[in-house]
Amino acid sequence: VWLSIRASWPEAMSGARRCALVAALAAVWLFLMPAEDFMLTCHDNSGAYKFKVMGVCGKGASPHIRAIEPGDVVVVVGRTGGPKNKVLRAIVTRLRRGSPDPMGNGMRNAFDTNCGVLVDKEGNPVGRKINGKIDPRCALRWPKLAQLAAAEPAVAIGLLFVST
């Protein structure tokens, strides 16, 4: 690729223009290349372990994988109890990157891990229990997940709520 681009450059192009062209080509190349592996841990009892995010459903032709938010449906490759590298769908339930609170009070919700829940094509969760809490934006968008996550009891320790 480099040789064909270099051969098509006019010799009269200045050094500054050449650097700008190289920077623009590098930016386009990085945009078209797939993102680094974005991994989610399984947040339910469906039998899966970890997922690698391949794409995002419902956000256009080629959305950036890193632009996902809690509540988005993603296409993942994961290992379940049976065969490896199975293509599945998952809902992102929490992210390490903070997301704005749906109440609009200026607070942001951030968690310690990136997690997801396996779903079928209709959006019904595969597992019957969600371990831990889910993001409030995800709970508003997917009430079934909020119901499964609320089924787990929480123990109050002082002012902190710790899920058991």
C-alpha cells in the first residue's frame, strides 16, 4: 500500500503537505481498522464466561465498538458451557466508563467491570439470575433485566449496600 501511495505523490508536494497527507491517511486507516479487543464478563448464570464484542446492533452501518453504552445490544463471540467461539447476542449491563444518570441530576454511574447478559433474538435473557447490580439506564430500557437483578437480596452495611 505504501509503495502505490508514494508513487502517486507529485514530486512538487512540499514537506508540510506530505506530512498532512500521511497523517490523514493514518487517521483513516486507524478508523477503518477494527478496534482492540473489547471484552465483557458474563453477568448471569447462563453458563458463559467472557465475551469479545464484535459489533453493535441498531446503531448504523459500522458503529465504533468503543461507543457502546449500558443497555445496548451487541453481537459477541463467547464461550458457553459447550462449544467455544459461539456467536451470540448480549446486552451491556454495566461499564467501567461512566455514563450519565438517567435522572439528569449531573451524577455519573461507573462500575469496576464491563459486564453483559446473554439474550436471545427477541431480547429475553438466557439466564435466570443476574449477579450484582446493573446500570440504571439499562434497567430503564430493559425491565426484564431490572426484575432479574432486583431479585437478588442486598445487605446493608452502614451506609453502603453490598450485594451478596
